[in-house]
Amino acid sequence: MKFALVLALFVLGFAQVNVTSNQQGTSGGVKYELWMSGSGSGCWCYIKGQGCAFHGHWSNCGDYLCRAGNGGSTLTYAYTKTGSGGGYSFIGVYGWTTNPLVEFYIVDDWFSGGGNSGGSQKGSFSQDDATYNIFEHTQTNQPSIQGTATFEQFFSIRQGQRTSGSINVQAHFDKWNSLGMKMGSIYEAKALVEAGGGSGEIDYTSCSI
């Protein structure tokens, strides 16, 4: 009976995987990646295989990023979170472009002390019933999808946190472009939690992008 249930889940595309080290792959047709700079205890990301839903857990993992999704113009999500995210943290949409190499964030939520890009503000705009402040920051000789590199980071950070809703991803891309923040070819756009230390967890009850 148990075997039949597992087989049914795979047939339906609900493949699940528990990731405990730096790894990328595909589960239930959804791409995922776990990356962390440390190796503390309890550093894992459980991919549920239901859209981009996942359960992330970290404890002194250094810079911890768990993300899932296949890219798209809209992220719809709901989750619960507990604990802390260290010196910085971001929850929302995350990705990269190539030619030029750009790391981007659309941030709807964070843990205490997080939500700060450390960059220079380029502007702001109203979207999805909120105001997002836009920042740009240069990363010099830092880890990237192309190894150690120098690249720009783009941020849209929501004024007022939330743990459920929808993000119009394309609207942020368009606004960045209008401000001269040029992106390249999309490499990825996924639902993300990033924590710069601390101990905490996040559990997406629903997620699609």
C-alpha cells in the first residue's frame, strides 16, 4: 500500500526530495537549488514537489539560500516562518541574468534586521498594493553562477512585510529597465529564502511561479 502511494505521487509529478548539501536539481518538474557558505547543523531544504513549495531550515549555515521554481511572470505564495535570519535575510523572488551578469531580488518579507540591500536607492514605485523601494549594489569578487565575479545586484524591497500574496515579476523587470538597470538573459527566477546566519525555518504551504 505504501509503495503504491509513493508510485502514485511520482506518476502525478509530486516527487519530493530532501536536500542537505549544496545541490541543484529538478523535483516534480520544478527546479530547485540549495546553496550555503557554511556547514552548520540542521541546514536543509525539503522540496515538496507541489509547485515551488518547500520547507527550509537553517542553523549557523553561513549564507543560506534555498529556492525553487521554473521562472515566470507572477509568483503566488503563502508560508509561515519562525526563528531568525542573522544579519540579513530576504524572502521573495530571486534569480540571475547573464550578459550582463546580474543577481536580482524582489523582496516581500524578511526576518528581524533583514530586508536591507546595502545598496544605493534608484527609485520607488507602486505595485501589488504596496510601494517597493529599488536599490542597486555592486558585488566585487563574490560567488556567482559563473564562479567568483564582479556583478550588479538589483533589489525591489516592499514597504510593509507580508507572508502571502502575489508578485508581478514582470512589472519589476520593466521598472528596473526604465531606471537604466539593464538585465540580460534570464537564467533563473525562483521563490527564495535567504538567511545570513541565525537559526530559523520557513514552510511554504503553497507556491507557484
